[in-house]
Amino acid sequence: MVISFRNLKHRRALVGVSSLALIAACLGFAALNAGAGVRNAAAPAAPEVRRVQATTVKPRSIEDDRRAVGEIRPRRESDLGFRVSGKLISRAVDVGEAVTKGQVLARIEDEDYRNRLRSAKADQVAAEAVLVEAKGAEERIRRLLEKGYTTHANYDATLKHLRSAQAKLESANASLDMASDQLDYTELRADFDGIVTATAAENGQIVNVGQMVVRLAGPGARDAVFSIAEAAFGKASNAGKKPRIVVSLLSNPAVTAVGVVREIAPMADTATRTYQVKVSLEDAPAEMRFGASVAGRLDSTSAPVVVLPGSALFDKDGQPAVWVVDRQSQLALKSIIVARYETDRVIVGGGLAKGDIVVTAGVNRLRENQKVRVEKGDMK
């Protein structure tokens, strides 16, 4: 029993020593972790450096490649119609035919106008007879007055009758000329050499005065006609000079001609709100037929500008801006002046200097003063 009691005390002592050692080890480990945490908290986080694509600003003059689509039209085109009304009995031409000046294009029924001409001739003969009689009476009464066989009142009446007969003859002559002209107007003739581009009346149709029967176009001079939006005019860079336009066929861009703007409509079209611009073509090739679709662009170069892809644009207080990389490789948001927007690029007219490095992609993920890295090969 004595031995067992001693063994028990010995075991308890060993357990106590072991517990103290374990507690000391745990405290040491906790202290070590706490020290490491303090060191980690004290160390500053490395700044984020984002890789970006960018381009270096190099202002240069560019061709104005804005284009407008229009069509070829004759410079001289007239809607021809009769100067008298009647029933159309003959139309001698069709669309596409070439005609010469004075050629008969159409006729209306002329029987009524022939009758009017005969009536006018009869009135003229009657007026001439009255005038002859009035002249004879005036001469007789004048001689009697000279001899004192009649009064001045009788002579005055005879003289009045003579002058009235003269006026009636003049009226009859004018009516005869008018009737003759109206008979001539029953034939529609070409005013100039040209090509028939449209017809608007058929045989048997009653046509009114001035109603278009045939549209005639001069075959020589041609215009390219475009509908241009107001924004395309901008500020005139060459005030007082007529812009030169390069015109090419849409179906065959190799066929080109150069012209100058000869007319700009003073008012916009009420439906499209565009302005009609006519370009006078110089030596237009035969392939540019009437009605052909063409494209036109300004034959000039701009002042030095900066061309950026559309992906470089950002917004700053509602105004266009771009991200610029400074010498410390930090970003700064810079406002710009946009000269015009195109399909996939932006023409910058101001706000950037030569040598500025502009970010061209991922602009929505960047922030002010952010560190960036421009990789070789990304600079354009």
C-alpha cells in the first residue's frame, strides 16, 4: 500500500510538469504569430499596375473622306407642254430618243384653231374695207370744208370715224397674228437638241395649257446632285472658293470625274431636312449616264488633326475626353474637342499635343492617377 501511494504522487508530479510545458509552448506560438501579424500589417501593399494599349499623338493632315451618295442629272432639263389646250392626237417620241431643235414632238387637234384663223382673216378683210371707206369720206368732207360747203362738226365726225376704222384694223391684225400663233402652238417642238427622259401624256388624252407632255434633257453638261445634312457643312475653310468634289460611280468606283459645287439650295427639304447640292462635272465620262448612282467626296486635305479610334473616347462631365499617360506612367483624364465622328474613328480638332500618349482600349476600367504599363508593340 505504501508503494502504491508513492507511485501515485510521482505520476501526478509528472502530469503537472507536462501541462506547464504545453502551456508555455502554446504561449510562445501565439506570441510568434502576433509578431508576424504586426510585421505583415506594417508592410505597404504594392500598387496595382494595369497594362494598357495606347497610341502616341502625331497630328497630320488627312483627306476628307466623308462621302455622300447622289445621282447624275442633266444640267439643262425642261418639261415641255402645249401653250394651248386640246386633245392629243399624236406623240412622235418616246423615252430615250434623241431629238433636234425644232423637231415636232407631239400634236393636238387643230380644227378649232384653224377656224379661229379663218375668222380672224375675215375680220381683217372687213376692217380694211371699213378703213378704205373712212379714208374716202374724210377726203371728201375735207375738200368741202376747204370750199366752205360743210361745217367743222361734220368734218370732225368723219375724222373720228376714220381713226376708229384704223384702230379696228390694228385690232383685226393682232387677232389674226394671235390666231396664227395658236395654230402653230398645236404642234409641240423641241427647244434644243436633247434626249427625251420622260413622257406624261398619251394619244387621245385632253391636255391643258402648260401640262407636261415631254421632258427633254440636254445631253452635254451633267450635274451630280446630292442631299447633304446641315452638320456636314461645318465651318467653311476656304471662304469664297468653290469646293472641288471627286465623284465616282457606285457600280464602278474606277470611273471618276471632278467637279465644283455650283449651287446649294437656300432652304432645307421639308421632309428630309437636307440641302440639295449640285456639282457641275467637268468632262463627265459616258459611263455616268443620267440617273446613275454616284458617291462624292471633298477633294481637299484638312488642317493637322489627331485621328483616334472610337474606343479611346471617355466622358468627362458630359464632354468628350481621353485618358493620357504622363511621364510617371500615371493616368490623367483630358478633355478634347471633336471635329467630327466617323464610323470607327474620331477626328480630334483640339485638346491634345504632339507626343501625348492616349489609351485606346478598356477606358471604362481606368481611374485617375492609376499606374499603368504600356507594353512595347501596343504603342501605335
